[in-house]
Amino acid sequence: MNVLILGSGGREHAMAWKIAQSNLLTKLFIAPGNAGTKEVGTNLEINQTDFEAIKKVVLENNIKLVIVGPEDPLVKGVHDFFLNDTELKNIPVIGPQKYAAQLEGSKEFAKEFMVRHNIPTAAYESFTTENLEAGHKFLETLTPPYVLKADGLAAGKGVLILNDLQEAKDELTEMLANKKFGAASSKVVIEEFLTGIELSCFVLTDGKSYVTLPSAKDYKRIGEGDKGLNTGGMGAVSPVPFLTDELMKKIENQVIKPTIDGFQKDNIRYVGFVFIGLILDKGEIKVIEYNCRMGDPETEVVIPRIESDFLELLIAAGNKELHSKTIEFKKESACTVMLVSGGYPEAYEKGKEILGLNNVENSIPFHAGTTTNSNGKVVTNGGRVIAITSYGDNFNEALKQSYKNIKKINFEGMNFRTDIGFDL
Ligand SMILES: Nc1ncnc2c1ncn2[C@@H]1O[C@H](COP(=O)(O)OP(=O)(O)O)[C@@H](O)[C@H]1O
Ligand SMILES: [Mg+2]
């Protein structure tokens, strides 16, 4: 079978790396891909949201399965585009249709879904410019810190957590009346603040059945001790060491099952990944958010821990036959450490030659923001550049291995966190 993966990050490289190992694969294409995906498949130079261009390559290359990595094409309706096209409608797309992608694309949609299906989450109210005053009044009834969330996609910047009431009121005005995040903040969800430790769960579903993938915990801030600016993610570990079987059962019963049942009750035909962001406080679980795709860099530890044929699972999901499959994990832990460009997550330069990748031993370098320049050299092409994934008997052993290999890699301005897993 010929397969296409849409996207260009570490997540897509990790998926491509795993799918390339499947006996069910004939040819693998990645669009647009990066310097790493080129090693395991064929990169296609098209934009991941140019649906007509996607159609052309799918037909030209006899592609029979499409896996959508990032949220953007899903929220824009790539799956719906396939279903509405006579030549594409029988080609399965892994990733939900536009309506269901609102689980990620609209915080309010997700909250309403959780409330409707009794899935534990923080109490909330949502506001628009029309009831801005009511929003200010609502803030007065809460105790700090105040959690303000732009309803729509805001590139990971749309959530503000503020300690001061006046500041929270001003920010609410900024978001609603002055469109701080553009159309994404024309609605704002104000939430109860939750304390606890965050972790993520991932499921692959065909809308009825599901398999639960390995759990993971990621590290979002640029600085050591998880301080400083938010990033796309600086590292991750899997499994989450404190996630006991008992706790996993609880998550399964209180969150995963009601979510999949909720799709059925709401007549949502969901095929794809559900990323569930959770917070755990004194044994109590609450959902922080859903994403309609895998996380990055969590994928770079979750996928390597899957023993089963991943493509077989994806094909089954696409054919709505996931009930006939089980998933096996590797016993080892995995970790990943992200190498980022100097200055990231603020302004940074691209095009720096990456040295030493060939010297890496017993780790897997998953390319995130890389490309091949006109001289055939692998160079940086984004803020997050390469995720160095390793296995170990526990996450500490895995981390040691990643840090050992990172010493062999260099590019101008290279930065990374030395404390991934510090809180575990
Ligand atoms: N109700 C809440 N209480 C405490 N922290 C929260 C709450 N909601 C979100 N956060 C924090 O903000 C981060 C981002 O929020 P999230 O809903 O995941 O939005 P997004 O990932 O779309 O930016 C979370 O990972 C968590 O650390
Ligand atoms: Mg989040």
C-alpha cells in the first residue's frame, strides 16, 4: 500500500520512521516533510493545506491511505474534502472531519462536549464582546489565578494565566474587544484554575473502537525547571512513571470511554488520534484539553514504544475495523530531548549546518525543523530542530543516552534543556 503523511515536523518523522518498518507498506510519501523524512520515504513539495495539490499527488502516486499529522489541515477540512470528492472519497484519511476537529479548534466546543458527556473538567463560562461586562463580573466571583482561553487556534499562545484581577479584566478586554488573537479570541473561555501534575494520553479510534497508545509527559517551557516562555515542547518521556494501572483504569473509565461513546451519541464519525491533556491532583483526574492529532514531541517517545505494526493499526482505523486489533508496547522507557535554534521561542536564524548527526549511536534523531540546502547539507529550518530519542530500562537511563549523543551534535546557537524529567 502507498501511504501519504501530511506534515513536516518531528511527529511526522517519527510516524514515517515507524510506518517504513511495516511489511504492509509499498511506498511512503511525506508532504512536505523534512531532511529526516527523506531518509525513510519520498518528500513531496506541496503545502499541507493546499487540498487540490494533495489530490493531485494522491492520484498520481496511487496513495491509498492519508495520515494527517498537524491540526491545521484538519481544522480546515482536509478529511471533508476527500469525502466530497468522487475520486478521493474511498481513500481513508486518518484525522477527524472539520466538525469534530473543533474539539481542538474551539475550546468552547470541547467544554460543551465534556459537560454533555460527564467528562471531568474545570468549571467554566464563555464570553464574547456582547457580554464583556458579564465577563468582568464573572472574574470578580473567582479566586486567582484566572485562566483565560481564546476559543480558537492561537498557535499555543491563546491561554493566559493571571494572578491579578485588574490584569485579568484588561486582558479579557484585549482579547474580546481588541482582538488580541484575531478571530481566535472573538470568544473567550474563563476557567477554574486547577492544580496538579500534567500528563497526556493518546488514543487511535475509528469512532467506535479504540486502542490506547503509550502515555507521555512533555516539557513545554524553554528554561530549566520548566520556567520561561512557552515553546512547542522541549522534551518528553514515556511511560509516565507515576501513572499506575489503577490510575490508567480510572482515566479509561472516566475519560477515554465517555469520549468515544460521546462521539457515537453525538453522531460524530471520528477517525484518527485523540490527544487528551490531563491534570492529576490527589488521585483526581480532569481533562485540560483535547487535540485532534498526536502531540509533538510526545509522538517521538510514544511511537518508538509501540511494538505492533503501526500501519496495520492505521489501516484498521481507516476501515473502521479497529475492534479486531490490539496494541503491544515495548517494555523499555523512551525519552526525547529537543535541540532548538538559538533565540527560540523568540526570533532565531535558520540555515545553520547541523554537524555530527552521523556519529549518533543508539539514539534516534527525529528531525523537526530541518531541510537539505543546495549543497546537500542538512541545515536548520525552524525553532525546534531535532528531537533525540533513546530507550532505557527507565527514563533516567534513556535520558543519559540522549544526552551522551547530544554531545556529538552541533549547530550554531544550538540550545536544549538538560533537565527533562526533573520533576518525576
Ligand atoms: N484550568 C486550568 N488550570 C490550570 N492550568 C491550566 C488550566 N487550563 C490550562 N492550563 C495550563 O495552560 C496550558 C495550556 O492550556 P491548554 O488548554 O492546553 O491550551 P493550548 O494547548 O491550546 O494552548 C496547559 O498545559 C496548562 O499548563
Ligand atoms: Mg495544551
